[in-house]
Amino acid sequence: MKTAIHRWPTIGLLLVLLFVTVVRIGLLSAPMERDEGEYAYAGQLMLAGVPPYQGIYNMKMPGTYAVYAASMALFGQSASGVRVGLLLANLGAILLVYAIGRRFMTPIGAAAAGATYAFMSTSPGVLGTYMHATHFAILPALAATLLLLRALEKQSLWSIFASGCLYGLAFLMKQPGGLFALLGFALLFRAAVHQTWKQNAARLALFGLGIATPIALTCFLLWEAGVWSRFWWWTVTYAGMHATVAPWSQGKVVLANRIMGMGIDLGFWAAAELGLILLFFDRGQSDKRFFLITLLLVSVAAVCPTLHFSSHYFVLLLPAIALLGTEAFDLAARWLEKSCPEFCKLPWIVFGLLSTLFIWSHSNVFFRLTPAQVTAEVYPNNEFQPYPEVGEYLKNHTPPNSTMAILGSEPELLFYAHRCSVTGYVYMYDIVQDQPYRKLMERGLIHEVEQGKPDYVVLVNQRLSWLADTRAELGPLTDWIVQFTDSYEPFGAVSAGRAHQCVWGPNSFKKVPNRLLSIYRRKNLPQ
């Protein structure tokens, strides 16, 4: 009987892994959103031999581009192909949360921690159904943390070096992921009281070397590819400026909206707050308390650098929330087992009810809606649904070597169409926002498009695709677009609104007056 009881946490965790697999497989073909389109297009270019920052400009690190490229190499250049990579990364992170939790709590507590992370990381509240870089930053960060905890027990210097390498990979996936290395340094300094100064110096040196190794190797490869200066400008110079643009007065409003938008997910957050409080009443657990509080502080820091608080940033906080929330249930169960054994299962019943309520609350997204409807539900103010159809048409009805320019922030169209952009500016956000480099970027966009003479131009008439700052003067750019497209002719049009209609041919603009997409073909272009 005891053996059967001890198996229940394992069985429960396996059921949760099955749940995540079913949900993610069901959403593999959901229309991509912009970030996914950017990563996928960059990965597509990498598979064609084009290095990052040559054919696409962005302040993001190249690690996630490489993950997308690897996923497409293994599973195909489609939305489904890239999202298999998300499924595998998510399952890996769940198991790592469980393994870390197993070091500090009971088997059922560790399984519940893995389940909590599984639920929250698939939640629409953090855009968890989509393949953001945060999923790939948290995976090596968790692996590094588990490896370091084991290395400190076994006194393994090479494992300490390897954990540093993994923290370095977390940084390469997304800059804030590198902050998790602070957790590693904190654990090393805490363990230093039991070691000589030579041992501590060796540990810290190897750990720092481990962090630097993948970063230095990546920098060398980018230098060899001839894109070092552009990489540095976008990911350091411009990214540093971008991080300071949003003031706290604006950030706190965005943060409040993000938190309130999480809905039923806040039940797990409330459990984490309770777990944090109860930690201080759990005597003789200083190591656990130090680890969980440090993890929480580092995770909060990883979410906050830019004060933009995009919903998917909170994925970086979820392991800490999962472990702290489960700690509340685990401590309550253990205390009740000592004082009121007949009620010791009550905390886990409450956890089960909270989990059930979470699944029921998101059941439309998880089980009922079609993939296209899920994208419309999660991104209600965007219109991503027609892009797969448009991209497929362009792929099948344009020459394979034809070039494009997307005047709007929709790089997923390039990915769907399997066509190259004549400009690396695949986002208009930075060009239209009121920031110091706006004019420089605007001139760069115009120059590259005019010099590249794209065969096809797609003009996006969607507010969030431009994210225009009301303080920015968009008149000159708008005038240039009108003048430039004068040498092009209508090729296709997509109507705005929920019921999208795709019309192709020279008369398409007349048939679709209210257009989401205006697709142009260069005049006198050979058939």
C-alpha cells in the first residue's frame, strides 16, 4: 500500500506532462504572432546560411534564433515545426522544476511544483501558448541551478563550470536570462564559509569562465560571420537605450494591467505569497529559505529591466512562483500531519481544486477553440489569422527568388512566404517611436528598400503593427510610402475585421476598400 501511495506523485506529474503535450499539440498550427515570426524568419535565414543581424535587425540575442533554426531543421519550416521545440522545452522545464523541488520538499510537493509551473507556463495570461524567448531562457537557467546544487554537494569543479555555461546560454536566449547567474554566485558565496580561500577562488573562477565561454564563442562566430558591429549596436548600444525609455510612471500602469489580466492564475500567485510568509516559520530550513528567496529576487529582477512588462516576461518568474506556492501547501500538509493527521490531505485537496479551476477557466483555449480562434482570443486587438493563407499564396504564386518588403511589423509573412526581405528592418516599432535613433532608422529603412527594389511590397494597415507614438512625426514616412509604391501595381488585398477576405489580382484594391493588407507587385516585373 505504501509503495502505491508513493507512486501517486509520479503518476500525477506524468498526467500533467500528458496534459501539456495534448494542449500544445492541439495548438501547433495556430497562426504565429510577431515575435514568433521574427524568430522563425531569422532561423530560416540561418538555415540558408545568412547569419543573424545581416538580414534582420533586432535587439534580441541570437540564442533563440538558433533554437528556432534547430527546431525547423528537425521538424520542418512551418509553425508546427517550430512549436515542437516549444513543447520539448516546456516539458524539460517542468521536469527541472520538479527536480529542484525534490531537493527541498516532499515528493508530492515537488510534483505539485512541476504541475504548477506546467499550468502557469501554458496560460494565456503569460502568452504561454506561444514560442517566446523566455521559455528558452528559463530552461538552461533551471538546468544550471540544478547542476550547481548537485555540484556543491559533490564538490565537482567541472560541474560548476558546466553550470556556468548553462547560465551563459540563458543570457544568449534573452538578456534578462543572464541575471539568473546571480543565483549561482549567491549559492557559491553561501557555500564559501565551509571552504578555504583557494577552493573558493577556483570555484568562482571556473563558474565565471563557464558563463563567459558560450558568450565568447557566440561573439567569435558573429565576428567571423562579419556581423559583429551590427550585433553590438543592436544588442548593446540600442538595447541599452531602449531599456531606459519607459518611465516608472508608465511601467507601473502596465504592470498593474498585466497582473490584473492574469485572472484565475492569481490563485497560484496568492499561494506563493503565503509560501513566502510561511518560510520564516519553518525552523531549521535556512538553506531552503535562502534558495527560494534568492530565486524570487533574481526572477523579479529578470522581469523588470525595461519596465515594459510584456506578458511573456513573467515566464521568467514562474519557477519561483511554482516553488513558493507549493511550499505553502507542503508546509501546511506537514504541520497538519503532526497536529491534526485527519486533515493532512486538505491542503492537497485545495491544490487540486485550484488546478481544476485553472484548467476549466482556460478550457476554451486548451480544448474547445480552433488554433486560429485561439490566436484571435489571446491577441484580440491583432489580426494574425489571415497571414498563413497570404504567405502560402505568395509562396506558390511568386518566383522562388523574388524579394519582398513588409511595411509593418509582420515578419511572420516573410516566414510563411519563404521569401527574403530587402531590408533588415522587419519591425516598424523602433522607426515610429519617439527615441533618439528614430530618424537614423527611418533613413536606413528607406535606403535599403529603395536600393533593394523589392519585387513585392506588403503595406500593413494595422495600428499595433506600427505601434506609433503620438509624439512622432509620421508624415515624411507616410509620404515616402505613397511615393515609393507609385511604381507598383495592386497584386492582392486582405480585408480588415474578423471575417477576413483575401482577393488577388490587379482589381483587388477596388474590391477591398477597407484593407488590412495591401500587396503590391513591381510594375513591368517579368512573369
